[in-house]
Amino acid sequence: TRPTRVTLYEVGPRDGLQSEAVTVPVPVKIDLINRLSAAGLTHIEAASFVSTKWVPQMADAEAVMAGIARDARVSYSALTPNLIGYTRAISSGADRVAVFASASESFSLRNINATIADSLIRFAPVLTTAEKDQVPVRAYVSCAFVCPYEGRIAPEAVLNVAQNLIDMGCYEVAISDTIGAATPADMARLLDQVLSHIPADRLAVHVHDTYGQALANILTALDYGIATFDSSVGGLGGCPYAPGASGNVATEDVLYMLNGLGIETGVDLDAIIETAWFISEALGHAPRSKLAMAKAR
Ligand code: HMG
Ligand code: MG
């Protein structure tokens, strides 16, 4: 059954800005995060602590974390691929971290230069250190439906990686449609498989909107009881190692649908639309969301 309340996990400052061609100045990133928290979002992925050589857009992660006007209601998370990243994130004040694995071997090699098995080995010290530090660790499973290099991915492969991450101590696994190619039939098939082993409250759904299926996929996942969804203000996003992937589903588009369904989020739609215009103007392109265009300035 559908949840009555949903957590929106905002990934715009991270997933959104990591693949923008222009380098966004630190004060703009900080302003973006502050506007998102003022809009009522309680989960904001503020930065990633990855190799600067691999993702130059996130080289200023420390400065961004240091400049945020911290809101006590908000949990600021950071993407961390290994113990180096974890240490940087925690020194910078991240409240939680996220590791990221893939259900596709080819994508794993391209994105983090490791096989799936090796990536799990790298995450082990992150999980044990985080447990000592009492830092919650989230996990992503990329290419949960389709891989840009391998094509369709079997649900069993997704379940296998997700189960490993839960067993290692991750509090939540975000099932990720990295290239936005899944349809509601794919979502249903995967959730049928995964939910027979992992409860809905340990899962999140992270969709990109490349093929226009994002809201339909979220509605499908809601009917399976999923209550945490990743989204990105203004539909920002993509992944530098997933060619052709467009933005994440826009926070304002998801919010409009949830409001219409009577599902609570605690997030102010107008403030999100305003923020979508703010960041899009800073980036020099129009917002990639239906709502921001419908309510054009
Ligand atoms: P590597 O080159 O194999 O790593 O990269 P290495 O361990 O051999 O280290 C190479 C150098 O990087 C060393 O420095 C390390 O110290 C340094 P050197 O000795 O050459 O001077 N290094 C680091 N520096 C800063 N922070 C770190 C770090 N780690 C090593 N954390 C690595 C492996 C994982 C580091 C690299 O491949 C990487 O950073 N990949 C990140 C790629 C990425 O950020 N992709 C986008 C995010 S994933 C995504 O968007 C999908 C998601 O949204 C869900 C979905 O939609 O599917 C989450
Ligand atoms: Mg993503």
C-alpha cells in the first residue's frame, strides 16, 4: 500500500552538479544547499568526496561543506567511494555518507575502477569505521535496470548486490535507474524480486528521467510501499560515466504529484520552483522540469 508520508532525498547539489559542464562557484553551491534546506528538505546530498581527477566538479567539496548554514533538521550526506573519501567527508562535517556500487560489472569498472566484488571490499572499512563513529551509511546500486555498456541487467544481480550492502550494515539501498531507461513494468519486476528479501523501509528509489518514465516509475514504487525517493531540484543531473543519461527526476515534479496524491513531504513546492530557477540561471540553461517551465518567471 501507498505510504502517507514520503522522504524526498535531494541529490541536486551532488548528482546534479557533478556532471554540469560549467564549474559552479562555491558560494552558488552553498546558496543552493541553503535554499533547499529552507524549502523543508530534510535529506540533502551536499557533495561527493571522490577523486578530483575523476570528477573535477566536486573538487571543492570541503569548502562547500564548510560554508553551509547548518539547519538542525537537515541531515547533510556525502558520496564516498572509499575510506579516503569517508575520512574527508566526516572531517568536513557530513552527517551521513553514501557508498555506491553497481549491478553491472562494466559500469562498476568505468565509474569506480573496480569490479563489483572489489568495490564491496573497499566499502568494508568504510562501514566498520562508520559503525564506530555512529555514522549512517546509505548505498546506491547503479544500473539496476539497464547499463549503458551491457544493456539489461537481471533483477537477481541487483538483489545480490543490494543484499550484500544491507548485510554489511547500510541502513538503506537506493535502487538506481542510472540512465533513466526503466519502465513501470521493469520497476514492478525488480521490486517483486527485491522486496521478497529486503523490506520496503530499507529501500529508496533513485530515478533519472531520460526516457520520461520517472514519475510513472515512482508511482509504481509508491504502490509497493517505497517511501524514500531521490530527486534533484530543476531536474539537474546525470552521471559523467553514463553517457546519454539526462537529469534526475525533478524535485518539483515529484512534489507536485505527491501533493496531488495527498502524500506528505514537508517540502514547500513554490520554494523549490524558485530554487530551480535560481540554479538554472546560475548554470545558464533553462530548468529541466515541467513545473518550473509551467511557472516560468
Ligand atoms: P582509482 O584511480 O582507481 O583510485 O580511482 P586509487 O585508489 O588508485 O587512487 C588514485 C588517486 O586518487 C590517489 O592519489 C588517491 O589518493 C586518490 P595519487 O596517489 O594518484 O595522488 N584518491 C582520492 N582522492 C580524493 N578523494 C578520494 C580518493 N580516493 C582515491 N575519495 C576512485 C578510484 C573510486 C577514487 C575513482 O574512480 C573515483 O573517484 N570515482 C568516482 C566516480 C564518480 O564520482 N562518479 C559519479 C558518482 S556515481 C553516480 O552518479 C551514480 C548515482 O547517482 C546513482 C545512479 O544514478 O546510478 C550515485
Ligand atoms: Mg544518479
